Amino acid sequence: MVPLSRRTRTDVVVIGAGLAGLNAALHLQEGGARVQVLEARDQVGGRVHSMRQLGHSQEAGGTYIGAGYDRITSVCARVGIELVDVSPMLAFFREQDLVLGGELIRQSEWPEHPRNVFPDTFKDQMPWTLHRTLAVQDNPLPGPERWLDPEFAAHDVSVRSWLMGLGLDESAVRLAYDLNPSFGDHAGDVSVLLLFFRAAFSIAQRRSAPDGVLGYTVKNGVQRIPEAMAKLLEHDVHFGKIVTAITTNGHRAEVHCAGGAVYVAPHVVCALPVGVLRDLSIDPEPRASQLEAIRSVGSQPVTQMYFGHASRFWNEDGHAASIFTDGPAGMLAAARNGGHPEEVTSFTAWIMGPNAKQLDRLPERDAASIVLEAIEQARPASAGNLEYLGRKAWSRDPFARGAWTYYKPGQISRFAAKIGQPHGRIQFCGEHLSRNVRGMEGAMESGERSARAILTE
């Protein structure tokens, strides 16, 4: 029996101080509820994390804020956070060259290059753009809010089968998707309906954006947003609270933490990522279909490595500062976090899928050496000019277990409507449960929805 002194009573316990949990807490607080937020880490933000120790607030996780992210921009306006238009920087982001089999290929060379195995109608597309372009052109969704409608369930098939249906063979599919996949391990591992949702959301964002504005970031780091949200809470976030179990009985729930603390409330909002939620003991268990969904959907392996530079080596070799590779360096993106969009302030290697998994098995320095060697082999001018600063391996993070959720073929039809269903006294939220929007705005949407369900009960 836990001593009464170790028990904290409140109206709602919110588990997780990321954007979803904090937004749920603020809406509940505004509705008159007494709310206690628990966070396993020693800081708020969840998968919004500014690596300030690396200088220039390198972003791990949530990076850019869409111009139509109304919930995010509303919070920023409320607390006085300055948003920076990244449109000038994104123009440079498109300037990246390709590395295949160790060969550095300019975008201008690609349409006629012998390694380009795309059908003739697609040869002008770079490997990282083709599936995105086709997801817009071939998109059956009239809007992002329709992606879960049963009439579109027929599109819950693999990206591989979709691309092959559009005329690509196996080698072209691998080139178009598998080099550094942002969802799953390969084109057969992810539902194309998820890509359609992403594309429809991007289209809607562009339509709602002010003229000439593609998106924003936050001056001095995106993590300032959750930090400011936490300061609006009447009760301080309780840090270092690793939740191990939730038990519900009648009209109350108990949230048990490692170390013995127990929080008791009529309602719980669980804002944990799916990869973490799998290890949480819930008594009584969710229904079988919901439990299967929680245990089955994917959590994307993403590792970000950060590099400083000693010279403008890209001027020496005449290639773009950024490169997209088929090897362990993934996408090496030139960051522009200074006062001028053309100024490269550092580099971030975005490594996804199988390459991230392989690197995550290694000690940090060994993994960094492999990535650095791959970059230097592809572009010798960078040798001795890149300094490793650090990494964020989301799959290795015990409180994330992956950067974001993805659905395998057939899983959207089976699981998307079930995975976030309320369970007794528990409401679930998080980026994976967004219905109409994606990313940071999706996390905010889901938190708002879970709070509304409690307040209208």
C-alpha cells in the first residue's frame, strides 16, 4: 500500500509534457480543471528539442512551423514568441546534390545520368522528390481531413505497389523511396495513404499561407514554445516522473511512477509516443483491437548528427552545400540559422530507416566516424573541414522510441480509428492521433481534442 504522503490528488493527470500534453493541460485548466502534468525528462518539449549546447539552437524533432499552423502561431502570439520566416532559407534547402554509390552527381546532370533508371516521363525528378510529386499528382483526397474516410481505404496499400502501378520497376522504386526513407524501412513497409495525407496537408497549408510565406521557425529555438506553455500552467510540471502503470477503478484512476509516487484523479490524459506506450501497464487492458494497434504501428528510426565546418568547402568542389546520399550520411543538410539566409552556419545529417538502425547499435563516436568518413569519401573537399558536434538518436531515447509514428500497409484501415479511442478514465493524444493536420500542429490538435472530451463529459 502506497503511503498517503506519496499520493497526489488532482482533477486530471496529464502524462507527457510535449506539445500534445501541454495543450491538453492548458485547455483543461481554462475549463476549470485542476491539472498536474508529469514528465519523465528534466525538461518539457518531448520531441520538440532545441540542442542549444551545440550553438544556434540546432533543432532535433520539430523544426519548421507551417504558415497555416494556427494553434502554434496563436500560442506564440499569446506569449510573445518571435517567429522567423524561413521562406528565404528553404529556397537554399532545395539546392542539394545526390550521392549514389559514392559518386557525387549534380542535379543538372541527373536527367541524363546512367544511374537514373526512372521512366522517361520522370527522369527530371530527383530521387527525393519523385514520390512526393506523385503523391500530389495522384492524390485521391479532396482534403487532409478525409484520409480516414472508409471510401479511401482502398489506397491503404504499400508505396511499392502504388509506384509500380504508376510504371516504376523495382530498381526505380528503390531509387525513388528507399535511399533515406522518412516513413518505414522501405517502400513496402509504409501505406501510401499516409503519403497522400501528408501531401494533402501540405497542399492545404500552402493555400492558407500568407503570400510568399512557406513557414516559420522560432528565434532562439522551437523549444521555447513548450517552455512558454508550461509557464502558463498554474501548477508546475513534475519532472523525473517515469510512469509505469495506470489503473482505473470506477470513477477514478491511479498513475503509478517509478520510485513510488502515485497520482490519483478522475481523469488521465496520456500523451506518450506509441513506442513508449507499449511498455506501459494499463489495468484493465485496452480492448484487444486497440492493444494490437498500439503494439503494431511503426515508430520511425531517425538519427540526427550535427557538424560544424571550418571552411566553405562546397565552394571549392563546386557542388551544393547539401547532399542527399544512399549511404550512412543520409541527407546532409546545410543549416542556415544566422542573420542571412545564404550563410551556412552548420550541417545536420538526417539519417532514417535502416541506416539509422545500424548506427544506433554503435557507440556514438563509432557511428559519427562512419558518417563523417562517408561524407569525406563522397566529397573530398570536406576532409578536415567538418567537426562532429553531437547527435540525437530518437530510437535510443527511452522516452520517445522513434521520431514519429507511421502506418504499414493495411494498418490505417485497421488501426487508425482505434488506436486513440478513450479507455475508461483515460484519454490518449499525440502527433500520431492527429485527424486533420500533421506534425507539431497535429500534436496540438490531438491535445485539444482530448481535453474537450473530458470537459464535455
